[in-house]
Amino acid sequence: MKKIVLTVSVAIIMLSCNSVKNVDTSTIAQASTLLSSLSSNSTVQQITSLFNLLDTDHNDAISSSEAIGSVSENFDVLDTDNSSNLNLTELTGLLDLLK
């Protein structure tokens, strides 16, 4: 329950920021829902879906401004190549954090 409340709170905060005014709110809602449903039993397919939802500029990378929830909270840990972006391989590291 705490995870859901936090994820919804992050989505609301993001929606109120000027930098994400042009972002499709349904995409953020879908990403928030998927992120809150992730668990230690989640699959790479679910992470791939999350990646595609978060990559709003479609450059095959998630920037810190595109990250939400636990992806944002663990961005520096997940960014193993220190590129300031997460690729799909790095985002799958989220599965290890959920265990």
C-alpha cells in the first residue's frame, strides 16, 4: 500500500511540474501503475514495457527527468555506466533491487 501511495504521489507531483506539462498523462499513469505492480517475481517483459512508457522522447534511454518512483529513487544505482541515462539493460537492474 505504501508503494502505491508513493507512486501516485510521484505521478501527481510530476504532473504539476512545468517540465512535464506536454507529457501524455495517460502514459505516466500507465507507468505508475506498472511500477507499483512490480515485485521480485516481475519479468524482463514488464521492465521492457516500463522502459517504453518512461522513454517519452523515444531516444532509447531514460533520463532522470523521465524517471519516476523507484526508478528515480535508484537512478544513480541503476546508471552503471554513469551516462546520466538508463538503457534497457540498466533498467532491468531494478529487478535485482526488488528481491
